[in-house]
Amino acid sequence: MTNIRVGIVGYGNLGRGVEHAISQNPDMELVAVFTRRDPATVEIASDAKVYLIDEAEKFKDAIDVMILCGGSATDLPEQSPHFSQWFNVIDSFDTHAKIPQHFEAVDTIAQKSEKVAIISSGWDPGLFSLNRLIGEAILPVGSTYTFWGDGLSQGHSDAVRRIEGVKYAAQYTLPIKEAVERVRNGENPVLSTREKHARECWVVVEDGADTAKIEQEIVTMPNYFDEYNTTVHFITEEEFKANHTGMPHGGFVIRSGESGAKEKQILEFSLKLESNPNFTSSVLVAYARAVYRLHQAGDKGAKTAFDIPFGLLSPKSAAELRKELL
Amino acid sequence: MTNIRVGIVGYGNLGRGVEHAISQNPDMELVAVFTRRDPATVEIASDAKVYLIDEAEKFKDAIDVMILCGGSATDLPEQSPHFSQWFNVIDSFDTHAKIPQHFEAVDTIAQKSEKVAIISSGWDPGLFSLNRLIGEAILPVGSTYTFWGDGLSQGHSDAVRRIEGVKYAAQYTLPIKEAVERVRNGENPVLSTREKHARECWVVVEDGADTAKIEQEIVTMPNYFDEYNTTVHFITEEEFKANHTGMPHGGFVIRSGESGAKEKQILEFSLKLESNPNFTSSVLVAYARAVYRLHQAGDKGAKTAFDIPFGLLSPKSAAELRKELL
């Protein structure tokens, strides 16, 4: 069996995670990393070569799947369709509201180029989406709940950092225990935003900054904090660097439904992640295997996790999977 | 859109559960129930008709999917291949060791008849299998744990009931909390059978039975109890009927692995079921939808949950799913 030849576009947290995840999968091999920076300045962990992103087209016969590791705001809306003209691709596009239009944009190109493109892979969208789907398909009478955390939110941390006088900030999203317990008990509660999650900020300020004013600005910030109960802790730079530079995350999807004689039936899927980006990378690499296999089988066009049988994610054969894991 | 026309073979706990689950799914309709008993003696909950199992062939153009609700020991090894000659079928065959041969037997017939047959659907095998697969595909470096319970084990309850002097018996399988906690903490422990699960029996004896002797027979019973710590409670018939006639079950599949810089990453899927057979029924009905759609799309042969994209389980269109659930 020949290895699946993989390329990485973008070498930030996600790209580095993908590089490592590939090393955990003996049926895959990293061919090259593509970057917008000067390749000479980009040091990578493996023996693969680094190229300018504009050189990627030359690799169209040397790379089976291109893993796109850019951001959802500006990189992927442009890169996913662009690279689909030459490559099978996978991305982790996670702007929920724009998924339908991203899907259409990628599908149009991938249908024409006869390549396979999986979009919005990862854990949410991704594994959590799968569990939302199967929960309601199996128990059509019931309610679905998604809780996130405990986890670092990059977007909220950035929002706090933009406040004048803030030097460093980490914002954690915390599911509220009482709400989770009620859901796990099958109470099917109606929960407001404030009842589901709380927010906690750990902030380092510039010398002489007005902490009372900063705290007020945080807790009242529209869209980000005003609908939540938010706790703000001001700490030293040392404490910040010791305790708040990791990127933990996780959460749970719970489907609470009923069957036949009104019995409560509860499904729960949960993740406890010490590194959010490295876990997303691991998901991308498993789904890259599915991209490759679908293309080998003559498939084409844009797909999501909903379209992918789990068997395609594993290096094992269908017969091995039935024997060992069913 | 025309409804999916469903037939049920076998009207025990599972068949009754399937009948109810169909009523929760507006795109499905129950056409008929087939039984080995005298149809006149079988009262069912819905308006569907009851027929002798030997009359099923006549319905081959009137039923899209036949849901086989027999047992794995003797019914399904015979029925699943047999009905595959005329129908798309789904079963919940759960004798893990014999799945490969069952798959081959069904596949041979279904390939010839150009029907689709999903075997071994349910929660274990089934949903738990899917989570074992995706856990190791995403985190190839790690360990997978399956715990069952708290749940009633029919097989173990029957084994206790066969002991002389026992009138009623219910046996619960209990995951051992300390073991579960160690796994959830990412310790990746090596656990013996005894360290993973305990067994608890609630027993009603005949008048004058020797309870000490019965207890000794239970806890030393080879294959069933000797490798576990087992607690035996002798109770009255009233207490038994009040508290031990339900069929709760559940459990969890945990994958504890590591990514990039040795971060612990933990996936957990859990079920808490008030009715084990009714939940299995709900799973069968969702997968029956996939059977129908695969056949509509020209597919054929035996499949397992590993071969089925989740999107096929939902009545919603692919575009709706992407918009609402991704």
C-alpha cells in the first residue's frame, strides 16, 4: 500500500498540530508545508520542505490531500475554493452561519475539478454536529443541548485584549453545572444563554491602568459578555504565563429524549481536551484519510462529516473493523 | 414524498419498541407485523395487520424495509439471510464473535437479490462501536475503554433463574466508579475484568430454598460470575415486581489519547437508558431510513454502522442538516 501524501497550507497552531498528527499515522506522509511567509524563515518539526503558497499548484500530482490550516474569517473562504481546483482538500471552517455559502463555493469548484473537499471538519462543527444529528435521528421526541467548556475562547480573549490598558487576557467559557445536571437528569429544561454558560477572564493590565473601568468594559461588552455572568480576575504577568497560555477546551452534546412507554433515554458525547487546536488537527488528519479514499473511489464535490461513513476514517479494512471494533 | 413502508418480523420487546418508534417518525409507516404465532392471538398497538411469518414473501413489493426483531442466538442467523432474498433488511445481531460470519452469510444473499442489509445495528454493537472506531482513528496513540451499566443483563438474569430454588432474578452490571474515574482522568490504566465491572443480583426464592447455597452457586458460576465481585440480595416477590422488572441499561465508551505535545485528549460517549430494548428499537428505525435510501441510490449488500454516513439517518435534507446541525 502506498502512503497518503499530504500537504499543509498554513503553519500556525493548527498546521503544527496536523504535522504531528500525521506522524502518528503510519499510512500518511507529509510532503510539503505551504506558507505566505518567507519559507526560509519557517522552521518546521519534520523533514518535509516548506514552500511559498503560490508554488502549490506545481504539487498537484505529488499531493493526495491538502489540509488547509488557515482561519475561518478570511483565509478559508478564499483558500478552500482556490485549492479545490487542483487538490482534494479538507478544512475546519467554523463560522456556523456561513457554512451553507462556503459549502456551495467549494462544491462548485470541486465538482468541476473532480476533487473531494470536506469542509467544516473538527469538533464543533464536526464531532459535536454528528452527535446532534444522530441524537435527534434516533430520538425524534426530545431536546438537544450543546455545552462548551471548560475552555479557552480565542475570540473572547482577543476582545478583552483590545480594551485599552489590557496587556494579556485569557477568557474561559464554563458550562454551568446546575444546568448540565438538569439536562443529564432528563428534565429537558428551557435554558437562557446566561443559565447555560458563564465566562471567566484572567487579565494582566499595563502599569497604572484603571482596573475597575476595565472590568466594567468587559462585563458590559455587547455580543461577547453582556448576556453572561462574567467574573474578571486581575493577575500578574508571571501568573498569567504560568497558568493561562494553554488552549484547553471541550464540552458536551446531550440528547434527552423518550421512547415507547415514555422512558427517558439520554445520549451524551463529551470532549475534555488539553489542546483544542491539536485535537482539531487530529480530527482533520483522520478525515483527510476519508477524503483520499472517496476520491480514489471516484467521488467528487464538497462534503461534510454528515456524508462520511466512519469506516473511511480508520486505516483498518472494513473486515478488520467488523471483527475488532463492532 | 412517499413514506418509507416498514415491516416488522417478530413481535417481542424489540418489535413492540420498533412499532412505537415508527410512530415517532412521520416519514415512516408500518405496513405489517410478521409472527410465528397464530396472528389472531397477537394484539399490536397500531392499526397495522399481523401475518404469519411464512406469508412475508407476498409483501415484497409492498414493504421497503423489513426490521428483523428476533434474537441473535437462533432467529437472526437464519432470518437475516432468508429475508434478504426479498427485502431490504436491518437486524440487531449482537453475538460479537460471530459478526464476521453473519455478515458474509447476509452479504452473499443481498448481493444476489440487490437488496441492502444493515446488520448488528443498535447500541453495542452499534453506537458504541462507532465511538470505538472514531476514537482510535482520531487519536491513534491511546487506549479505548468500554464500560457497561448500570444495566440489567438478560443473559445473567436467566443464568441465575436456572438455579434450583430461584423463582425470579434480576442481574445488574455495574461499572466500577474508581476505574471509570481513572480512565476519565487520562491515566490509561490496565484493568482486569474484576476491576472494571461488578455484578449485583436481586433474587426471589421458592419457599424453603437454601439461600446460602444459592448465593454460593451464583458467585462461583463459571463465565457468568466467577471473574467478578458479585453481591446477592434476597428479596420478596412484591419488592421484585415493584423495582426489578424494568430494563434499564447504558454505559460509556472512552478514548483517552494524546496529541502533539503529549496533551491528554479524552472523548467519551455515554448512554443512560430507562429501556434498553426500546432504545435499540429507536436505533433500528433510524438506520432503517438509511437502508431505504441506500437501496434507492442503487446500493446493495450487507453493511454495518461503519458504512453509513450519519446524514442518511435523518429525515432532513443534506442542505437542512448543514444549515441547522453542523
